[in-house]
Amino acid sequence: MTGSVILLSIWVVFKTIWITLLAAMPIMLWWTYFLLIWPELIKSSVMSEGTASILRND
């Protein structure tokens, strides 16, 4: 939601597509990593370690 507000604010202030796209690239990269890639990495990590290692406190 914050990323959307940032992009909308940039569009409202500058009204130019190239500045908005320039700002959108790192935000989209961030979203892609943390909404698509990171959950898959965590899921595969949990699957490979098993649930017993998560419950231990090592």
C-alpha cells in the first residue's frame, strides 16, 4: 500500500510518466522480491529442514 501511495504521489506532483516509472522500478523490484521470491525461498527452506528444526532453539 505504501508503494502505491508513493507512486500516486509522484504522479500527482510531477505529472510525468518517466519520473513515475523511474520511481516505480525499485518499488516493483522490492515488491517482486518480498511478495513473490522471498515466500518461496522460506517455503523451500522450511520443507528442506523439516518442522522439527524450527521448533528447536539452536
